[in-house]
Amino acid sequence: MSKNNIYIETYGCQMNVADSEIVAGILKNVGYKITNNIDNADVILLNTCSIRDNAEQRIYGRLGNLNKIKQNNPNLVLGVLGCMAERLRKDLIEKKKVVDLVVGPDEYRRLPEFIDTAYAGEKGIGVKLSRTETYDDIVPYREDGLSAWISVMRGCDKFCTFCVVPFTRGRERSRDLDSIVNEVKQLSERGFREVSLLGQNVNSYDDNGRDFADLLAAAALVDRSIRVRFTTSHPQDLSDKLLYTIAEHPNLCNYIHLPVQSGSNRILELMNRTYTIEHYLELIDKARKIIPGVSFSTDIITGFPTETYEDHLMTVDVMQKVRYDGAYMFKYSPREGTKAYRMDDDVTEEQKSKRLNEIINLQQNISYEVNQELMSAEEIVLVEGYSRKSNEFLAGRTDTNKVVVFPVSEDVSKGDYVKVKIDRATSATLFGSLIEMINPYPERIQLTG
Ligand code: 5AD
Ligand code: SF4
């Protein structure tokens, strides 16, 4: 049979976005075509997320929709990839008869084989986790653009008691440093202007003694006009060396996503987060001294088992002390198989909603105030294109990951760096006017070899 069109739909974190590109790379290598149009698809793959129950419910809803498409097109192959595939395994096929293949995050190399199995009328299941798979030799399939995700490590060994990731993505393992640097080189040659190095826990990156700071420095030296970002960091492994490395390289972005999860030491211990709030706050202070102007975002879970209103107020207190530039906030969702699943989910839905609303409102006020402090500041912006609302404005991001909107100028196009003077701000967006085009990180160093 001639090779067909594959459509991939991605849910969840950026790690999944990067994985979908690896999947596309693997399938293209054996002759499949990747389509952006679901109506042309012979194979539909959903790359899924299990982090909270509502993520899974959304995907069940989508499978219901796709079932209808499948009834009109019985040859259509429907597959579930990613964390839900790993978590639910054959239950997914038994529960959702429409699903033909279920493939977890470490078995993507076998996808062509599973698709063949599905064409032969059988169900394909591949859910083994690996201690070594990093897809190091696979060239991810990416359309041209400005920003690329590069996964540099896989899995997680931290075992936070609420989190399903160690079960769905397995043990921690790191990719070879030189191959990552090579990937950055190739992206530079293709005109990319930003790379984000991804891992569930990037700071525990370890390639035979070369640590995450070494990797960041090497990635930053490839092309000074490429911004290098990274996510996610665990407070336990954010070393001084890493902070000094960020400070030293102009194109390593001054932005750290540092999940705190809760402001209560008692809850942090129940979560197995391995730090105290005092330690966390010291880390933030230290980072601010070493990297002037660094911005922080965080993740917070509200309503973890036994969380009292006093514990919640401690989270509020940390938010007020740190004054994050942004925060992702979630209601606790029990996940089967985790340690916290065995604890009583005793914070009521109503209390969770109330606490969540409180911290969302608080963060909005803080983001607004933090952004007001940027009034009259001159920010370097990487232009991403027209603003979402109007073609009379361009939009881009600062080094600290804030969106900046400014009037269109003839000389400026996507991919340029410009200096913008900020004159207005909401909690989510900075507005300003163009000062000049610039070459922000002028020293372009070519690596040899
Ligand atoms: N319930 C709610 N939020 C969760 N997260 C992870 N597991 C859960 C859960 N069971 C949040 C954490 C993590 C982010 C990616 O998702 O805040 O940092
Ligand atoms: Fe990503 Fe976590 Fe969702 Fe898996 S469970 S897709 S790792 S966010």
C-alpha cells in the first residue's frame, strides 16, 4: 500500500509538542506524509496528557467526535500516543473501541509497525518504558519558523506525590550534549531565532558529567542571535553554576520557570518536594542578585489533601513575597498510582474553587503591578508577527518572556530584534513604540567542526 497521510493532534505540555515532532520525523522517514488537514488524514494520532483528570476528559470528548468521522471512513486508523496511552494501556482500547493503537512515550520507533498492524485489522499496543531511549538520532520534523522545542532529557525521578509523570514517562535520562548542540546549529542555519530546551526536570540533565549549565553554555555559543530558553526547573537542582551561566551569556534568557506548588512546609513535605519555603525564597533572592532583572513564573496546586485555609494563606504569602511575573495555577486532581492518591482528597471542590480564584486574582494584580514597573523601560523584542488583535500592530517577546505589542513599521518583519519603549501595560501585555532595529547579541561565534 502506498504510504498515507498522517495527522497529529497534540495535547498537554511542550514536551508533548516536541514528541509529536519526533513522531512526525519517524513516520516521514518511512515514507508517510504529514498533513495539517484532518479531512485528508488516513491516520489520526492524538498525543495525549494525563496530568489532571480534566486533561483526560477533554481527550475522551475528542475521541467521541472522531468516532463519528470513523463511522464515515472505516479505513481510518485512530491512535492514542503519550501519557494517556502509557497510563491506560489496553483499557483504552477496551473502553474506547474506536482506538486502533495505543503507544506510550518510549515506543515511538515502533509506530510504523503498529500502524501496519492496525491496517491488518489488529490492535497495536506498545507501552514499554525505557531507561535509555532519548530519540537522539531522530531528526524531528519541524515546519520553518522562529521558535523550536528541543527535548534534552526524558522522564522524571523526583516522584512528587501528586504527579503521574514518573509513571507515564519513566526514569530520567539525558541526550548527548553534542547532538543537541548540532541540532541548534541546524536550526540556526534554517533561520530559527529561539530554542527552548525541554525536560520534565531540565536541571538534572547529566551527560556523563556534563551538566545543564554546560549544555546551556554550549547551546548559547552556537549563534548569538538565537535566544535560548529552558523549562522546567526543580528548586532542588538550580545550582549557582547554572545561575552564573545564565548571567554570563547575553542570549540565555533571563526567565526561570520555578514551580513552588505550595507555600506551606507541611504540604511541601507531603508532596515530597524536598525543599522548604525558606530555602525556595533564598534561591529566588540569590538568582535575583546574580541575574539582575530575571523574571520568574511558577506552578501552584491548590487543595492538596489536608490543605487548610492557613496553608492556603501561606501560598498567598509566598506569591506576595516573590511577586512572580506569571503563574500557572491548578486544582489538585488525584491520579491513580501516585502516593497522594492514597490520601483522602478532603478539600471540597467548593473550597478548591474558592482558593484557586483567590490566587488567580492575586496573581493578576501582581502581574499588573510588576508590568507597571516597566513603564518607560526599553526592551529588546524578538518580533513574532502581527499582534493577535490587529494587523496594524506587531507583537513579540522580551527576553523575560513578556508579550510586547507596538505599531507596524515598514522596516520591521518577523524574526527581527527591535528595541521598544514601553508606555502602557496590562497584566498580560506590554505596549510601546519602536525605537530602533538592533542586533542584540552582536558577537556571533562560530563553533568549529
Ligand atoms: N493535580 C493538579 N496539578 C498537578 N500538576 C501535576 N500533577 C498535578 C495533579 N495531580 C501540576 C503541577 C506541575 C504542573 C505541570 O502541573 O503544578 O508543576
Ligand atoms: Fe506532558 Fe505531563 Fe501531560 Fe505527560 S502528563 S503530556 S508529561 S503535561
